[in-house]
Amino acid sequence: MRKTVRNRKLPAVSFPPKSGLDQALARGAQVAVIGLAVLAILVGLHSARFLLAPVSLAIVVGLMLGPVAQRLENRGAPSSVSAVATVLVFILIVGFLAAAVATPLTSWAGRVPQIWSELRLQLSSLSEPLETIRGIREQIRSATGGSNVTVSVEEGSPMESVAVLAPTLIAQVLIFLASLYFFVATRHDTRMTVLRLCSGRLLRWRVAHIFRDVEELVSHYLLAITIINIGLGCAVGIALWLAGVPSAPLWGALAGLLNFIVYIGPAVMAVILLGIGVATFDTSWGSLLPLIIYLVLNGIEAQFVTPTVIGRRMTLNPFLVFLSVAFWLWIWGPVGGFVAIPALLVFFAIARNMVPGLEWTLSKERRRQYSRLP
């Protein structure tokens, strides 16, 4: 006889509820894992800056010049030809700016010691307050038992520094140009490959709109800000020329270039124009005149022109902009300052298409399209 074994329901096993300590430890472990992951990402970004910085800069420039390549492709040009044309256009623009700025900038660089001496003479009126501060510092040091420490730093030869940095700079330039070419030439293939990897209609639709929003936001922002900076440079150059400042076109071009780096660029330009004013004019009012002209024009651009031109297309929190600029400057230096705002726009495009809670940032037409999807 065969014995049949009936299926019996196993009794439910009940686990005792976790105590508050167990929950706190589990939550702490999750936070620690996330913190380690963030730390690893930061270390990786900083360690791989030799490769990632020029590649990221190439992607940003490629997005900015993407409309140029698209127009050539619409007229029947292959993607490889449009990519070569884009790289050549960028090289011509950079070469023209370098040729226009190099000669007067070199002559002014030789006058830096003279400018510094004249600036010290202008600041001689502050000698008494500085001596008072120095006396207070000495009293604090004597009260806290501090000791004088002398640090001697031996400076290397400038030629040695150039010999060390030149191969690195040349390699990064080559990486940038190659990345720019391949990004422009393969941008359509890259988009299609990513879309094929997406499973599901909704995910594919969202990723397609991420690509579109990234191209629109970054290209429109960079083209608009480029036109604004050219106008600012022309205005600063003309105003300084009317004020009698020598090499006014140079400072106008430099003001336009530095304005691409938010916050940091205008601050550097203000310091430069303060030194130029001190070296050019004898009176205190005259020394401050170039700085005042630049601050007025930069204030008009920052408070009225830029919000009017790009404020309707995108609205970014100034605090987030400052954090993005500070973070990427810390990670990659000047290149990071240039890619900070495009990186923030890319993050914004991804977030508003992938996070359901941010769908309110989309237009009414886009929300209607979302509601029609299953």
C-alpha cells in the first residue's frame, strides 16, 4: 500500500519585533553604506580628473555646438563630417581669442611687479590700522604662549614647472578634442543604444525625453550665456576705452571669458581691474573707476539681462548654483567651474523626468502626455 502524504500547512513563524536599538543600528548601517558610496564617488572624481575633466568639458562643448552639427546633417552631411566641422569651428574660435588676447596680456604680465608696488603705495594709508592689528596679534600670541615659527619654502625653477606641466596639458587637450569629435559623431547612435536597453514603454519614453531636455537646456543655456557674455565684454571694453583705460579691448574680452565661471570669474575680474586702475591712474577715485564700471555693468547683466533671457526657460535656485560651482571647482578646478551649471541642468532634466514628485515642473502639454501613458 502506498502511503499518501497530505499537504499540511506549516504554522506561521512570528519573529519578535525589533527593538529600538536594532532599528537604530540598521538605519545607521544604511547611512554608513551611503556615506561610503558618496565618499568613493568623490575620491574617484578627484582621482580621475585627468581623464574625466576634459571628457566632461568636451560633452558640454558638444552640446553647445550640437545645433551647428545638426544643421549640417540636415543638409546631407555625414555625422563624421559634421563632427570634424564642429571641432574645427571650436579650434578657430579658441585660436582667434588666443591671438587677440596673447600679445597685450603678455605685456601687462610683465608689469605685475610695478602694479603691486603701486598698490602697496595706495594702501599705505592703512599702515596704522594694520600695525594696530599686528600689535593685537602679538599680544594674543604672547598670552597664549605661542612661538614664532619660520617656514622656508624653496621655489622650483619656472622652466622645470613648464617642462612637467606641458605634457599633461597637451595630453588633456588631445583627450578633449578626441572626445569632442566622437561625442558629436556618435551622439545619435549613443541615444539609440541607451533607448534599446530600456525595458518598458514608459521608461523608454522618459529616457528619450531626458535626452531631449538635456540637449535643449544645456545648448540653449550655453548659447544664450555666450551671447550675453559677448555683449558684456563689448560693453566693458567700450566703457573702459571711454574712461581712458589702456588695452580696453583686452579687459573686455577677459571679462566676457571669465563670466562663464559663475561667481568666481567676476570676482577675479574685479581684482584684475582694481590692479589696472591702480597702475593707470594717480588718484584714489581714478584707481577705483575701472572696478566701478565693471561692477555696474556686471550687476546690470546679472540682475536684469540674464534673468530676462534665460529665466523663462529655466529657474535654478541660486543656492544650488553656488553649491554646484563650489563643488566642481573643488573637484576639477577651472574646468569644473565651467561645467558646473551644465551639470546642474543635466541633473535637473533627469530629476524632473524620472522623479514622479517633480512632474509639476513640466509644461501642461507634457503633463497631458504623461497622463495618456499606461
